[in-house]
Amino acid sequence: MGYLSSMFSGLARSLLFKKGKNNGEDSGGRGAAEAMAKEAKKNGMILRSSGIVNVDGSNNFASVFSKRGEKGVNQDCCIVWEEFGCQEDMMFCGIFDGHGPWGHFVAKQIRETMPPSLLCSWQETLGQTSIDLDSDLESDKKRHRFNIWKDSYIRTCAAIDHELEQHRRIDSFYSGTTALSIVRQGELIFIANVGDSRAVLATTLDDGSLMPVQLTVDFKPSLPQEAERIIQSNGQVFCLEDEPGVQRVWQPDGETPGLAMSRAFGDYCLKDFGLISVPEVSHRNITSKDQFVVLATDGVWDVVSNQEAVQIVGSTADRAKAAKLLVECAAQAWKRKRRGIAMDDISAICLFFHSNSPLSESQQVHPISVATPK
């Protein structure tokens, strides 16, 4: 880990010098991470739209697709960053679901600020942590890695939520976004979730069938531990008469627009009443039986079960089309199951863990044009 920290700092200094920004204050910090993001984008390592990421020599293969719903502008957005932080064995995937009048701006702002801020926090935490790399206990190393990422995520989410509140051009008082992300580092994945998007892993059983493993919790106000925090903060949790079963977070007077999730970035009208942006962070060791993970907004999970999702993705012959097929299946399910209700924005990232037969094209990032709903 010490080696990684030194390498990160060296890369940061070289990038800042190249950009003419090495003024001492930003060295090794947020400015370096933002410079890395620009370099990665220029080199085709970052995808921010529907498409695929397939870098030669990497075990990662990511398929991304987003479809606008029937409520106006698409407030979902995604990012996939291969060789995250210039580390060959690292990848970042994030999916964000905005809400409220400024939700699409909030979602994009968090998408842009989270990866470099996380890199900065990770590098700082590495520099402050001493790990015995000669330890014979692999479990100790994994626990240390998890603690580093957990601390980095918690610090990052607090920092970017504070920055968003101070943003002069984005009004996030009544608007916000969820944020679900995964960092793959070698054969470990670290998952951080704020809101009600969901990550589901597909693992292979002995009979060859795929079994879904839900990696995250949908943070809804109906969860007992979430409702307790909100009520203790003088917030309210209740359903509207025309929305039975949909619990929302409200201010004490119940006058503000209720929020159907208990954790989010933004939504500062509710931050004093139990809404938080603290992520739940977990990890998993990837085995040969684990095939892929699906990150999707609630537009998918409202109408598609975990089992259905892994079956749809797992049965797709062309992995490049996996996310699009899942999204389109969800769109059809909305028409069958939610008649009379405007379809939500629907987005998904399918991250495959193991290399497959080479594709016919060698380009690293392949954009896909997003179909516009009629």
C-alpha cells in the first residue's frame, strides 16, 4: 500500500507539472485527482454515456445504457473509469439518479466530483495508514483495504455534499441525487450506496444457474432504522392518500415535497430532519463463480426482480448489449405493471468480471446512441 501511495503522489506531481498547476497547495490532492480525470477522459478511459468500456488486457468489461422516462429530462447519469487513478488493477463505476427541479444538474455534479474526491481521500488515507505487507494473513490485508476505502468514501461523501450546498449555480435545496458506486481493485470490489439504487451480483451455482446476491440496501424511509433516525430528528414519515405504500420523508409541518428515499446528496430542506448523505460501504471478494454485477436505478428495480435482472443479463449473447437489453426489458415491464403511471428514467451498468472471447473491434470506448422515447 505504501508503494501505491508513493506511485499515486508521483503521478499526481507529474500531471500537475505537465498542466502547470504544481503550486504546492494542490500537489497530491484534489487538483491532482482532477488532472488525472482529464487525462483519463482524453485517453478514452472514461465513459459518461451509454456504451461499453473494454480496455485491452483488462478483465473488466462494462456495458452502460440509460433511457429517458416520461417525466421530462433524463435525471439519471453514469460514469465508468477504467484504470481508476492510473492504477491498472482499479476501476470505478457510478450511477446517479437525480430528483427535483434541479435533479439532473445535481446528479451530474456529483458524478463529476465524486471520483476525483474519492481518489484524493484514498491517497490521503493510504499515506496515514501503516499496513504490514509481509503479514501472512490475507484476511488482515483485505480488512485493512476495506477500512481504507470505507474511510475514504465517508470523507468523500461528506465533502462533496458540503460543496454542493455551497454551489452558486445549482439550487439543490429542493433537489438531490442518489449515488451508487463500485471500485474494483484486483479481486476485491468495494460498494458504496447513498439512496435507493441497487447493486446485484450474479454468481454461478453448482448446477450452472445464476443466483442473484443483493449487495446493497434500498434506503427507503420505510426501513425501521431509517424511520427511527428521521423521527428522532423531528422529521415525519408517511404516505399520501393517493400513494398508498409509498413512504416519504417530510419536514415537521409536512409542507415540503416529500422524498421517497432516506439518504441522498442535496435536498437541504430535509437535512436537519433525518435525511443524510452517509454511504453504506461494503466489500466482496470476487471468485471464479462471480460473473457480473448490475448497478441500476430504481427505474429498473421497481418493475424487475433481482432474479429476472441476472437472467436477462446472463442470457445476453453479446455482452455489449447487456445493459441496453435490461433497460428495454424494464421499460416494457413498466407498460405492463404500471399502467397509467409515468415511466421513470431507467439506467444500468453491467460490469463483467472475467474476460471473454475478444470482440471484433479493438476500440476501448464505444458510445451508443440513446433511443428517445416516443
